[in-house]
Amino acid sequence: MIVEPLRVVVVGGGAAGFFGAIASAEADPQAQVTLLEASRQPLAKVRISGGGRCNVTHACFEPSELVQNYPRGGKALLSAFTRFQAKDTVAWFATHGVPLKTEADGRMFPITNNSETVVKCLMDAASSSGVELRTGVSVISVKRLKNQDSEFSTRFEVVLKSGETLGCDRLLLATGSNPLGYKIAQELGHTINPPVPSLFTFNIGDEKLRALAGVSVDAVRLRLTLPGTPQLEQTGPLLITHWGLSGPAVLKLSAWGARVLHSSNYQAPLLINWLPDLTTEEVRQKLLAVKNEWGKRPIALHRGFDLPHRLWQYIIARIEIAKEDRWAELSNKILNQLVQELTQGQYLIHGKGAFKEEFVTCGGVNLKEVNFKTMESRLVPGLYFAGEILDIDGVTGGFNFQSAWTTAYLVGLGMALELPASPPE
């Protein structure tokens, strides 16, 4: 009995698409794996990630801790990470000639500090495993074939813009946040949780704050206080920009608050604690100590806290402390206002900016409709998903790439598990 080789089509030439194609080809060396990418240059996001260095993953090697970095999808990923997690990613790239290094904040990059190293690695691995890469090829639709003679006959017909059709037994959708992927998944019967932006910066209308563009603070605590929604809070570094606020604390808060911020049209009150390591009372006592010790000094020139000088002058100006006012003249009322401004300063978000290095979308294929052991659709046999097309998104720091590597790797194993048993000799 002759068994025809498995025909696999992967739609999407990003991180998940490449890794899924490689994993599928390596799991079944006889399979015919075709990878389709609409643009002429695949792996675009890999090239620009991390400022062109490619933040491959994060040095977090406990699945239970790793999943805490995913505002959506963490629960589903827990079992997936027990099978392929960050340490497996590190090992895979090392085996393929790309050792990674860990930076102080946990982000992991190739030691070359060049994303092209990762791109070349994936391209070479795809080629050596027998994947057929076709670039500049646009998919317009997928037809599910019926009246199949057996479980393993051709299941899908992929229709290309050129008019060409490709038949396949397994189909992997790894189209990221491209609307085409959502459209195909929906037409095949899947539910799409509405996609909205995640990982973005905050526009703040305060011109005096924006005049501090370039000033950074090592740690602040940010809190969103939208009526009728759970309180959202993040602590981390902050960067003031010419449009408002950026930095890890903002990006993480934007990820966890992606849906509530979208529903409020990106108009929301924001509280900033500039001194998150101190209690409110500790801040008060510190200010009183400075007042007692440096009473004759101008408040603007002697801040008493490890805050950037320009930021301190901006904060005291918000409560109308003049540059020439001295600590000895500080009334209890103004001192209380200063405590409030330092620990619960009120700002207004009035829009979102772009985080160009790592554009991420919240939303996608409903996770309940996917088997996370194999990444196969629970609704359509032979249909698989990997990467950002799923309703999974992580905070900044390499977590989105890690979910792409993991789900794509499981696709390869899942397809292999579904192979028909070899006929008896």
C-alpha cells in the first residue's frame, strides 16, 4: 500500500509561520510543507524587533511564572509551556548556531545583537528541512473540501490571488493580526474575539509634561481608574516623550488595559506614583525632614528625592510652588498637596501612540475552539493555528515571540500525532 506524503500549507511567513513550517517538516520528513508569504520579504517583525536586535524570548524558565506575562492566553499556555518554553527556545537556537544572551531586564537577544542572525537561522532551518518558501504569494480564501474518501485525504483548497489553487491535508494559519487570517478562520467556522491594539504608548495633553521629553524614571507605579472596571496597575520604568508617556510600565499597562482603554476610546484618568518604593507616610516624613534641615533652601533646587531635577521642578509647579519659594515657607496644606502629587498625581490619557518595534494585537481566534495539546482546531479537522492570530498577547520583553515559538512547535508535533498509522507489511 502506497501512502501519499502529507501535504501541509502554512499561511504567513512570520515567526510563527516559519517555526511551524520547520517543526512540521522536522516531525515528518516525508511531508511536503509549503510556506506562503504575501510580501517579498518574510519575517518582517523579526527584523525590526528589539530595535533591530530581535528580542527572541525572556529569561523566565518556570511555566507558572511565564504565563503571568500574558494578559490574554496565559491559562491556555500553561500546559503548552510545560512542553516547549523559553529554555527550549534558547536550546533550539543554540543548536542552530544562534546562542542567546540575557540582559539585565531578562530580555534575551542573539549575541550578535543583530536580528538578521535570527532571520538567517530560520531561513536556513526551513530550507534544510525541506520547506518550500513562496514569497509574494497572496492567499485570498480557503475552501474546506467535503465528501472525502478517508480521514487523510485532501481537506483544504487554498486559493491564491494569481488564480492558482493548492490542495493540502493540513493547514496552518499563522497570519498574525492580518485581517485575512481572521476572515479565513471565521469562514471556516471559528469565533474571532474582536482585535484591538495592545502595547501602545499614552498621549498626554499636558504641554509642560511633554516639554520634559527624554526624561526617564527608573520606577513609577501607574494606575488606571476607569469607572465600572477593575483597577489596573503596573510598576516599572517610565519615559516621558514629546507626545506623553512611554516605557515598560506604560506598555505593560496598555496590554493589561487594552480592552477597557479601547472601550473608553483611549480617554482615561491615570494616577502616577513617582515614588513607589515609599509609603505615603514615608513620603510625608521625608518632606518634613527636608523642610527642617534645609528650610532656607529653595524647594525647586533641593528636592530630597532621587528624581530627575527637571521632573521635580515640573511636579512642584503643578501645585503652584514658585521657583523662589523656600522649604521653611511650605505650609501644611501645600505639603499635603505635594505628597498627593508625588504619590497620586492625576493625568489624563487622551489617545494612544504607536510602539513601532513590537506592534501587538489583543484578540483573535477564540482559545476554547483550539486544542492546545496539538494547536488543532476543535471545529475543523486538519486546521491549525499558531502565533498572534490566536487571542493571545504578552507584555513587552520577548513574550510574544515565545508564544509564537511555543504554539508553532506544538503544531509540528500535533500534525505528526495525526499521521495515519503505517500499513502492516
